[in-house]
Amino acid sequence: MDKSQHPAEKVVNQAAWMQKDTTNPLIVSEAEMPVPNDEDIIIRNHAVAINPVDWKIQAYPSFIGTFPFILGEDVAGEVFQLGKNVTKFKQGDRVIAYVEDGSISLTLGSLTWWVGRSHLNQLLTQKTPDGGFQLYSRTPAIRAAKIPASLSYVDGSVIPLALNTAAHGLYGTGEGFLALPWPSLQPVDSGKTILVWGGSSSVGALAIQLAVGSGVKIVAVASGRNHAFVRSLGACDVVDYNASNVVEKILKAVTSAGGAFAGIYDAISTAASFQYVLPVAEKLGTGNIAIVNPPPTSSVPSHIKFGNVIAVNDVSGPLWESYIPAALEQGQLRPAPEALVIGEGLESIQKGIDMSKAGVSARKVVVQL
Ligand SMILES: NC(=O)c1ccc[n+]([C@@H]2O[C@H](COP(=O)([O-])OP(=O)(O)OC[C@H]3O[C@@H](n4cnc5c(N)ncnc54)[C@H](OP(=O)(O)O)[C@@H]3O)[C@@H](O)[C@H]2O)c1
């Protein structure tokens, strides 16, 4: 934002719209300027990240109750306007946020996740100011964090949704969740070990980093080309899921890591991961598997419990208040996987969604605005 510009001055917002359920590519045109509620901030977005959920909703638009609709969850930019009760930020602060609010039921396959009034995006509020793929987005101040001057908007934008998703599985305390200790800037050895399947994915990369902050040892699974990356995040051992004897290799790595096995974070949660994750869980005698997609349809041993992770959760709230800005400042939390800038301007977002759908390896697709 131009520093001399005041919110009262006329600004023009633009968005990448889904005008109706068949809209593809997204249509860029003018959008209403978001108005903050008392606890909200308005962010002038300078970078937005693309998540698999964006292509999934575009492909299966039955989630959307009202058109036109604005996709997008991860934003990074400057605080443009403050709700009257917001003291945490000032105009011009550099922030990352996930854009959120509301209450909705999400049905994925046979699974329905009921979400209370919590986080995320226009998917929940069905209100266009709360979508991410626009120049100005609205979000509650409690779901945003300042970023250090050294962190670019592009890099910062890769964090929010993946962090929320990782945090729910790791810190949730209900059935199937891993209930780890909260992360700290001075991690204390918790004596626990976990398995993160899909360590090079966006969600997996955040799960590893948060778990390191929780003083937990992490055995990760990723393809061989990403082993150095996954180790750099803090995994003590990595197994290649394309190799032979995957289950045996994981069991050996977990045994070598030592500690009490606290569960599995399956950041992929498809048949491709379940075929290994379930035997590993059975052999380790563990019950808790945090999953990011619907559970397997095959029958599983009764001691195995799935924690249905959803990015839109209230578990991550305390992290946004203090841990995230401090951990970013100190480098304990770093933007990973690396941003892949697909283009500039809202017109590039469809290209980014298409690239996310085609699949990425240890990269997160970002558009600069
Ligand atoms: N429930 C929720 O609220 C929620 C929230 C966010 C995401 N999700 C879901 O979580 C999943 C991951 O999202 P994301 O953004 O993290 O994805 P992503 O970064 O786009 O995933 C790409 C990564 O997946 C890895 N991968 C692919 N197949 C694999 C396999 N069989 N085993 C291990 N790794 C594999 C690849 O690793 P290699 O290149 O190393 O092979 C690649 O680095 C998606 O299905 C997404 O829809 C759910």
C-alpha cells in the first residue's frame, strides 16, 4: 500500500471469480472492497499460495452454496485496515494469514466434517470478502501473524493453511490425534517419536517443523530426491516410499530413533499411503493416525483410530498469537517447501491451480499480486 494512502480513499478491489459452478478459468473482475468487522483486519495481498483444495473445489463445486465465489486460503501482504477492536496490528504491518470465518459442513466422499465457527475462507462464510484470491481480503486478526522483514511475501504465503492443517493433527487431543506437547522456541526432548508420511508435501513439511519444536523425533517418508530437504527440516531419518520393503525400513528407522512412538501423521492419506501406513500402525501397535483426506474404506483393526484433520480448526489459535511470529523471526519455522512463483497478477491464479492439480514435488505454487 502507498504509505500516504488512507483507507477512506477510493481503492479498487479485484478478484479471480468463480461466477458459477462451471467457471474455469477463473474470471478476473472488480470485487467489493471488504469491510472489517470489529475483530478483523483487511489485508492488501501481495502473494497468495495455491492449495490442492482450490482445484478440488473448482472440480467439485458442490461445496459452494452461493455464487459468485472466491477461492483461496493463504495470503501474505500488508495490513490495510483495522477493525475497531484490533490492537495486535497497525496499518502497514507485514503479515501472513489464512482467510476464514463461519460455519459449514464439509462433505468429502462418505465423510462429513462438521466445522464450528472457526477458520479458513469463503468456503465457510460463503461471503466474498473472506476469499483469498483477490487484492484485498478480510480475516479475523487472531488468524494472522507478523512476519520478519527478512521474509518475503512470496515465501510467507506458503505457510498458513499447511501450518493449520499440520497443527490440528499434531496437537489435537481427540480420538486419533497425536496430542503432542506445544512447540517451544527452546524445544525440550519429549521422549516421543512420530512418523510423518509425505514429509516433502506442504502439510508434511510444516508437520515436521512443528514437531521439532515440540521436542519430538520424526521419521519421515518421501521420495528419494527429497530426502536432503526433509532432513533439513529436522527429520532424524527418511524412508523412500518408492523403495522395496518400505514397512520394514520404517519399523527399523522408528526403532533406531527410540523414544515412545506417539502416532502417525499421514499428510497424503490416499490408498497409496494407507497401503503402508496401516501395516506400520499395526506392527507398532499404535492407535493414532492423523489423516488429511477421508479414511480408508477397507476394514482396519479396531485399535486404529483416525483423527480427521481439518485446516479449519481452533487448535492452532495459540500458535498464531505468539509462536509463529517468534519462530519465524528466529528461523525455527521456515517457509517450506520452496515457493514456485507461477506468475504475477490474478490472471495467473488459474495457471497455478492447474499446476497444483497436475502435482508438485516439494514446491508450493504461489502467485504474486
Ligand atoms: N483436511 C484438510 O483440511 C486438508 C488441508 C490441507 C491439505 N489437505 C490435503 O492434504 C494433502 C496434501 O496437501 P499438500 O498441500 O501438502 O500437498 P502437496 O504439497 O501439493 O503434495 C505434493 C507432495 O506429495 C508427496 N507425495 C505424493 N504422493 C505421495 C505418496 N504416495 N507418499 C508420500 N508422499 C507423496 C510428493 O512427495 P515426493 O515428491 O517426495 O514424492 C510431493 O512433494 C492433499 O490431499 C490436500 O488436499 C487437507
